Amino acid sequence: MICATGYNRKLEPLVGHLDVLDERGMPRALAQRAAAPGMRFVGYVPRPGGLGYMGKEARRAAKAIASELGGG
């Protein structure tokens, strides 16, 4: 599942019950690290050229999920 929340995170209603967010509502684990089995958060690290970086981060997360599921 891909969930694009835009500039407002608003993750609590979606995943708050899974204990994957910190006290500020930010993901505890990012990109390649699993927040929960098969769940990754991408795009939460501010970087210059953010969209390009998010693309790289997304590819790494997808590879990690595929590996976790036995497909890579």
C-alpha cells in the first residue's frame, strides 16, 4: 500500500494503533528499516532535491520488502 499524505502527516488515524509512530507522530523507522512487517515509511527525511531522494529511498524500501517476502 502506498499512502501519500502530503505536507500534513496525519498518520495517527492510519497507523497510530500499530505503535510505529513516535510521540510527535513521526515514523520510528524509515525506508529500509521495517516499521512493521512489510511496512516502510519513505519521504520523512528532509533533503535537498527531496523528490529525487524519495525516489531512491522508495526503490531501496521496495527491494527490502521484496527480500523480506522472499522475492529478492
